Amino acid sequence: MEVPRTITVLTPTYNRAYLLEQLYSSLIVQTSHDFQWFVMDDGSTDHTGEIVEGFMKEEKIKIIYSYQDNGGKHKALNTALKQITTELVFIVDSDDYLTEDACEVILNYHKKYRGNKLLCGYSFLRKYPDGKINNAEFPEDELLENYIECRVNRSIGGDKAEVFLTGCLREFPFPEFPGERFLNEDVVWIKMAGKYRMVHINRAIYIGNYLKDGITRKGKRLKAENPLGGMERGKAMMSPECKLSIRIKGALQYAVFGWFAKRKTADIVGSTVNRQLTLLCLPFAYAIYTYYRICFYSRGANG
């Protein structure tokens, strides 16, 4: 009889067959095997399926492979979460990999904090292959705060290694918009902050670099091509719990991407969660919108 796992390492992937070997190699040497690897193929046209099938035949770790038509990372995550039954979900991108003790470290902290109904998960550090930490550390080790308190209002940038309780992620699915294939994941993290806290841990368990063809490098043009998701992020950033500078950025984004979504100004102002702030930001937002249009459509810049 198969023993239930505690962690699902969830990897959404699109045409990254050539990179999966590195992540797989880091998983098979984990000091704890209380995990399964769920590869969510977001419509790859390369040989991703064949590569994963080869890994599965080795039977070194439990692997689940699922395929859907291309819809974007956030939609792939939603699809996978409907199938996952483990207690924890650790989202690991296909171009990244883990330290040998990553799963063991997660489990040790989970034993300590399991049962705390106010927690939605754990946030660890990421580092680059040379060992340098990706951006800032947390102000304290094992800091119990929500995402807004710790990351947004303290302006702690850089990607982190987030491990979530599966039930909490299901409670806050990623918003989906027809025809759009990109959404900033922090839209959901900000929403979750209204109900849950996280344990922020100054330990790096995740190693990664930004690829030239990766989402992070595609920048603002990608967001402009998916404007409804951009509006949703702007709306989230206008949360009253966010500091004023973040709320202003949210109002600017809401208006800028509203125009990219071909919304009328009156509709943008009428649908915002902070009408007064959005009105005040309109002149600046229009200047940004005009600049982006010049960059994207006249010079063909990548953002």
C-alpha cells in the first residue's frame, strides 16, 4: 500500500523539456522523500511528456504528469490544485532546482507550526547558483506576519520560495480571464493576507536564475498584453492594508491596464475600489500608458 505524501512539489512547465533534468536530479537526492513531484504541462509542443515519462520509469520518486492546452502558468496551477491531495504544495518552476535538504527543512518547520489555523504556509529564501541570496532577507527569522505586512509594506523584493497549505490555495484560486495567459501570482498572495499569515524563514532552499526567455524578463509588455490580469493586480494593491505608496502604484496600474483593455475612463473610475485615489492618479497614469504604447508598438521593446 502506497504511503501518503505530505508535500507536492508542483512544477508548471511550457516547452522546458531541456531544463527538467536539473530539477529532477535535485529531487531524487532529497534527504526526505515525503513528497511527490507533480509536473503540470501547460500545452508544451516539445518532448516534455517523453522526458517526464522517462523519469517515471526510473521509479526513484513518485511523479504525476498532467497535460492541458496552453493557458498560462496561473491556469496550470489552478488545474493542478484540483488534483492534488497532499497537505502542502511547493511551487517550483521548471528552470529552477532545490537544495538537497529542501523537503526535510519544510517538514521540520511544518511539524512545529502544524495546527495553527491562522497560517497559510511558509516563505523561505531563494538563492542564485553562486550562493548569493535573491534580494533581501526577512527582518527576523521565523517571522509570523501576513504577506502585506512582511513583503509589501516592508518593500522586501525578490522572489521567495513559498510553500502553501493546499486547502488555502484552493480557497484563493488564481483569477482567470478569457484569452489571457499571464497573471502576477502576488494577486493571490495579497488576497490571502486578508485572512492568513505565513512563517517567514531566513533559510535558502531554492536555487534559480532568470532565463532570457523567462516570464520575469518579458516585463511590462507581457502585462500589457494581459491587461485584465494587470487590472486585477492593481485592484489588489489598493487594499487598505497596503501602505500609501503601494496603493498609488495600484491605482496607476489599474488605470494603465484598463486603457490597454480598451476600457473607457469612466468605466475605469466607476469600477475601481478606490475612486478618489484613481481619479488623482489619472493624469500620471495616462502619461505612463502613452509611454508604454510608444515603447511597445513603435520601437518593439521588450519592456
